[in-house]
Amino acid sequence: MLRGLIYGLSILHLGPGFAFAVVAFGCDGNASSAGLESICQQDTFAAFIKLTLAAWGMMVTLLVLKIIITNYINKNK
């Protein structure tokens, strides 16, 4: 139960943290070299929301993949 709580809180906090880092530090002049020109041309709040949702989706997908792989590995023991 505690591990699930830690995973949930990590996902909830790391998504906006990733989005903030990209918007704040990735869009200050060198956006074309980082491949962020499409994100940096949007409204800042819209970019932040889209990046947060993308980060959450990626982390949840990877967590589900981790659970599936762990269950597969433990099934054979």
C-alpha cells in the first residue's frame, strides 16, 4: 500500500516538474536546437498543461509496463 502511495505521489509531482523544466529552461532561445520549437510557440500555460499530461501518460504507461513485466518474471518462479 505504501509503495502504491509513493508511486502515485511521484507521478503527480514529477509530471508538472518535468513540464515546468521544459517550459522554463527549454524555451529561452535555444528551442530549435532542442527540438522544442512547436512547444515553445504555444501559449505558456497550454504548453505546460500538454507537457504535464504527456509526462503523466508516459509515467503511467511505464508503471503499467513495469507491473506486467514484474508479474511475468515472478510467475515463472
